[in-house]
Amino acid sequence: MSADTEHLCIRPRGVLRGAVLTLVFAAVLATAAATGSLPRQDAAGEPSGASMRAGQRPPAGAPVDSAALNRAAAAAMADGKSGKQAAEEFVSRSGDRWGAVYDKREYAEFEQALDGTYTGVGLSAGRAGENRVRVTRVQAGGPAERAGLRTGDRLVSVDGRPVDGLSVSEVVALLRGDGVAGSAVALRVERGRAAWTQTLRRARLATDPVTVRRLDDGTLLIRVAAFTKGAGTRVRDAVRAAPAGAGVLLDLRGNAGGLVAEAAVAASAFLDGGLVATYDVEGEQRAVYAEGGGDTGRPLVALIDGGTMSAAELLTGALQDRGRAVTVGSRTFGKGAVQMPSALPDGSVAELTVGHYRTPAGHAVDGRGITPDLTAGERAEERAKTVLSGLGGGS
């Protein structure tokens, strides 16, 4: 990346100290951070965000006036009302469909998610028949694993509150509690005919957004769930360590986005420098570049779907436009908004859209998404392997 990428850790007036410029679908990341799993599917089995993306969206409106937003929040507080609620109403009226307002704790969790950590018990929960909630994943080394919980266990209640009938996000909120490491949470669990109550202590745990494995045909499968801190380097290191000639299947399905800088580092694994994306911030045109020295000859296929968003779309667009990868799957979500955080008088934070990005060929992503080179549904991974084999990257 060029020196111009300093904007990726920008702190202008009105922005929280240490806040970073992100291309991120906040709700998905916030929910995922609570469980330690950035899920590919929600409880209904649909790609995350797919239901929100039905049909094309019109381009976003003009950026929200952050000064006016601050005045509205301050006026509400002066009248004894909630500044956060006033800010939420202001953003809602503005037409900024990606805008959101968080209280201090929520935003701390949001930043923690981007940093690749979360505070919780190390389990993921999902729906399983008759509105019951079951454990879908147990994180190695976390409180849940140490307590002996297993995938498939039924979660009956959290701190005495029954969870049957609750949404997955509501269960996640109960598991997180106040988000303080060391705080206790009591889980009522069933396994077969056995039932017991287990008290766990929440801990700060690391997420693992990148998984790498070799397939039987020698293909390197790199699955990236989100571009949190360090994810780009993980991708680049995996490519560098791969045997010569081994093809790469880059799975970006369900990737909710994350940090622009991390997506650019991932692009650098496959590109020898050059443009990754252009974008505007309050009318000022800027660009993101890949670093030189990437592997430009290794066969590469990228898997995408309706849950591929934001920074993951930025990477997809770069690889597709520059002819570096064949993309397989379904059209991506279509979030090309650049957002920046703005501190409000009561300590809450507004994430506001300040611009939009385009692919190297100048294609807008917001509200449109990216159409794959080869459309594939349920057998997308199988089709992708076939394509990769044709490129000389598999058996």
C-alpha cells in the first residue's frame, strides 16, 4: 500500500481516539463477536444479510451532517432526554442506511471485534427444531470447553432466563452480559437425558477469522470469515507457504467485511502492487493499493455469495477486475459505504457514511454487489474446484 493509506487509521476532529476507518457491516460483526464466530448463516439458514438485500438499492444519500447530529443529541440531553435516542432518530431520518448509533459499551465491543477479540464464554449457539437453542461450536481453550460443554448440547437458560423462542442475537446478548472479563454466567444445559447448571466465567478470547487447510487434490483452501486485525497477514503467509503450483480456493462466503487495510494486505498476496480500490471521503478522492511482490501466477478461484460484504467485496472486485481470480458463487451483498465514527456528547458513538468505494475498473458496489464470473448455488464449492482444476491448480 502507498503512504496515502494512512487514512486507514484516521483521527480527524470529532472522531474517537484510536478509531479506525472501516468498511464493515456492524450488526453482523457485533453479533459474531459475542459468540466468537462470524457465522456464514443465521438461524433461518440464509446467508447473513441476504434478507436485507432483496432487490437493488438506490445509491445512498448525502453524508450525514455530523455537527447537526451532535447539536440534536446535545439539545435532547439539555431537555433531559436521551442523546443516543435523539441521534438514532436523526440518523434514521437522514437516509443513511448504514448509519448506526452505539452506546459506550456497544462500541467498545464493536472495536474489540475488529481487533479480533471478544469477551464471552467461547461458544456459538444456533437454532435446532422446535425453537430450541443448541451449541453449534465450542472454542478451543475457552471457558465453555474447559467446563466440558460440547457441540450439540441444548442450551435451556442463561442466568435463569429460558432461551427457547429467543432470537440468536438475544441469546448472544445474554451470554455476553456486561462484557466484563471474569464476570459469571450460569447456563442450564441438557445432553440427552442429563441436565445440569454450569457457572462459567467470561474471558477475553481471540477470534480465528482465517482457516487454512490442504484438500486431497493439493488445493489450498483459505476461508476468511472477516477482515479483523491480522487476517490479511494470515492470508498472505498461507499463500507464501503453499507448495509451488498449488491452486488456491479463497472462500469469502459469509464474510461480513472488516478493516480496509487487512483486505488490502490479503490482495497483496495475489497482486504485484497496483490499485485495489478507489473511494471518496466527503468528496475527496483516495485510493487503496496492494503491496508489491505478491504471487501473480498461482491459480486462484474466489468463492462469493450474498453474505460477502464490504471489505470482502473490495477484495473480490480487485481480484476480478484485474483478471487475477475467477469468481464463483452468487452476487455479493452490495455494501460499498465508507464509514467513520463520530463521538456524541453523551459518550455514545455514531457510525456515519462519509463516502463510497469503487473497484479498479470503476464499478460501484453499494446497492449493486458484484456478479460472479460463474454463477453457482448449493454446489458452488464443487464448481469452484472444477474451475481451479481447469486452471491447473488441482487434480
